[in-house]
Amino acid sequence: MGAGIAIVAARGGYETLCFDMSDEALKRQRGSAEKFFGKSVEKGRMSQDDADATLARMTDTTDLNDLAECDLIIEAIFEDLDVKKELFGKLNGICKDETIFASNTSTLSITEIAGGSGRDDRVVGMHFCLPAQVMKLIEMSRGINTSDETFQTAWAWTEACKQIPVETQDKPGFILNALLVPFNNDVIRAIEAGLCTPEDIDIAIKSGLGYKMGPCTLLDLIGLDTQVRLGEAFYPITLDKRAAVPPLCRRMVAAGKLGNKSGQGLLTGLTSEKASEAPGFTVVSANESRSFPEGMDRGVANGDVTIHLGGGYVEDTSKTAVLVELDTECLGVHTGEDMGREGSNAVGFARYRNGNDAPSNLIELVRQPNTTPEALAAARAVFEVAGFDVVVCADQPGRIVDRLVRPKYNDALRFLDEGLATAEDMDKTCCMGLGYPDGPIERVTRGGLARHYDMSAAIQAATGDIAYHPARRAYVAKQREGAA
Ligand SMILES: NC(=O)c1ccc[n+]([C@@H]2O[C@H](COP(=O)([O-])OP(=O)(O)OC[C@H]3O[C@@H](n4cnc5c(N)ncnc54)[C@H](O)[C@@H]3O)[C@@H](O)[C@H]2O)c1
């Protein structure tokens, strides 16, 4: 992180001293900075003269005393409160009075890091995203004693470097990790519970929500060992059980499956071929369809597959598959259940739709333990040949997308009530830091907070999981809907 932050500072026109205890680390940093600026010249983003001048503004040192005259010091040493406090304590004795100390910590408290520094009014949180030289977002936070002047000066520095700052409270994970760490843990727990394959989670989240990267790809990229460390840092402070390390994550790390860095992680590389031929199907409409508000091609008379739009299941063993459109309910509501032995030619489905938004291109198929492979293959073929992205999951409340995303919306709405950040800054953080097409507040509001209430409350009723307890703003919207 430090290497990337140094590039940002030098590129912003500042004389930049790069300090590390290790000469080796400094050599690596210089090498990567040369490579980065070389590429920037190659791609026409900067001239050779600019690149040379920027590199010339970067000076390496292993002597802390050289930092005495710095105006701003951004620490990015490893994540340990005592070590960070010790460093700031030492620097306080070396630096001029006006020097501002900033911490790039992801999980620690700025107020605690500042405590004992001897200048806690001049300590600020500046959380960059990896890789810092590419990602524009910086989460800025004040410790309890941070002065306005310190905060404004650090903020102005980020803007002078053409970065994009957002303001957040000094709370574990600020905005980005507070939303991301529990979400990623939920993904691992869903895999552990046999909801679906990691590949299908990625397809569902990308197709249903438009995220650029699936969560399993992201977890394999950041490393499951990192996810363990994040959970271990967050859970004791937040006591949010979603932040606690999922047992599967620990087992994967113990087995040496850390993600990309070890060659194997959550993703197995197994994907099924898309069907090229579909069986004949017949559409039977019971009620209004959420998935196909414009209707659906009615198919042929007496096809091998019957599709019930808007619920209304009728058992028919003469068909290869009987498809039932689901809303918030489980398939078992239509077919009945038998202690894990259930399963027939009935397949649930829903085309993912965020509240009142237009339906997405994602079809979630729902299977029971003994659903016949022929029924699933026929259901998959019907939708794949029609051009949809198809995933398969167990008959669990919320299926894949709502199960994973609704707790995140509740968190974001709760964070708004708790003053963590503004709605705009929360959304900006998710778009810029995580590549989402829109932020959680914008998305849940656009889809309708009352609909979020219905979906979230239905999952909570079925699971008892507090993460689905609808946030206050959704509750208010639901009450207003009732009053209208
Ligand atoms: N990796 C990320 O995605 C990410 C993102 C945002 C913030 N952060 C935060 O940035 C910080 C660093 O993370 P990282 O992943 O770059 O760690 P890292 O272990 O890759 O790098 C830490 C560097 O600090 C040096 N160092 C250790 N002790 C030092 C000391 N006392 N004085 C000076 N240098 C010292 C080490 O030699 C090493 O070069 C952490 O606080 C982390 O939470 C990390």
C-alpha cells in the first residue's frame, strides 16, 4: 500500500520521502514505481519528462530522522495497533510541530492510533484502496480529537493529488470494509451451506446486480487468509456475527487453498456448457408475474415443460419439468416437503428483479434435494436458449441474490441512521472502491424501500436471522405504503 501511496503523492507534485525499515522493500517500491510510470508513458497518460520529474521527486530512506520536515506523513505499516502507536510516538519526537500524521489502517481506530502520539489533534485517517496508484477513492476520517484544520488540510492534499475523498466516521471498516467484510463472509457461508456453487454466485451477482466482479473472484483475489484476518479484526469490535470468520474460510486456509496466490481458492473452474436446444414448453398463467411483467412467449400447446407464471403449481408427472415462478416464498410452499427427501419434476424459478426496477437477465432456478436432473436440465435449457443467464440454487429463502444483498442494504440504511457517512458518500465509496454500477442506498431506494421491507421480512420470518430485520427506513416506507 505504501508503494502505491508514494506514487500518488509524487504524481500530485509533492516531494515524497519513502520510508521503510527494509532496504529490500524500498528497492521493490522503486522498481514498481518505475514500471508504473513507464506504462503510463507507453499509454500516453504522461510524457517521459513528467515521468522522470515525478520519479525524481521520490527519495528513499531507512532513517526516520529524515522525515523531520515533512508536512504530511501517511503510515501504511502492517496492521498492528501497538506498532502504529509506537511509530507515531517516535515521529512526534522527530517531526516539526505542524506535521500531520495520517494512518491508512483498514480496521483500527484512528482515535486509538492517535492516543499517546502527543499530537492527537494532528492525526487523521486516510484509507486508500488497493492499488492506491490506480484507485481514486480515499475514505477520510477524524479521530475524536482531530482538529478541523488537520482534517481540511489532509482533505485538500487528496484533492491536489486528484484523488476523490469521502468523509466517514472513525468506525471499524469505515464504509467500504464495513459493507464488504460481512457480505463476503455471507458468500462463504452460503457456499458452506450448499446453497449453490461459487461459480453460480458470481454469475448471479454480476448478472443480477451488475457488479463488475463476482464476490468469489474478489475473495480469491484478496486471499482467504486476508478474509480471515479481517473477520478476526472486526468481530471482537462489532460483535456482528456476520463479521465472524466462517468455518469454511478457516478450513480453506488450513488446507492451503488461499485463492489466486496459492493457485486454488473458492472457484473450481467448473462451469456447465450453455444449452443450445430447448424442449417445447407451455406457459400457464395463474397470477400476475413479477419476472415477466410483459408476459412471456406462451410456447407450444402441451409442451414437455409446463411453466406456471405467477405461482399456481399443479403436479403433473407426465411432464419432464413443471416450472413454478416464485416470489418471496420457497418452492416447498407449492410442493410440500419431506424431511430432505423431497424432489420431483418441479423446479422453482424467478427472474431477478430489484423491486420496481426492470427485470434483470438473471434466472435463478430452485431445486429440492431430489429434483430430477432431467427437470433441471430442461428448465435450464428453456431459459438459456431464450438468452438468459441461469443459475441453480437450493430451496432457501432469498435464493442467491436477495439472500446475499439484503443484509447489505439493511447495513447501509442503518449506517445512514447512525451518521457513518452521507448516502452520497456511501454510494460513491461502493461505486469507486468496488466497481458497483450504483451504490446500495441508490439501489434499494430505486427498487422501493417497501419492497425491500417485504423481501427482507420474508427472509427473516423464515430464517430468524437478525441480519434480515428490515432497517428503520424500510419500516417507515412500509408504514407509509399502508397509510396511502
Ligand atoms: N492490502 C490492502 O488491500 C489494504 C488496503 C487499504 C489499507 N491497507 C492498510 O495498509 C497498511 C499496510 O498494509 P499492506 O497490505 O501494504 O502491508 P504490507 O505488509 O504489504 O506492507 C507493510 C510495509 O510496512 C513496513 N513496515 C513494517 N513495520 C514498519 C515500521 N515500524 N516502520 C516502517 N515500515 C514498517 C514493512 O517493511 C512493509 O514494507 C495496513 O494498515 C492495512 O490495513 C491495506
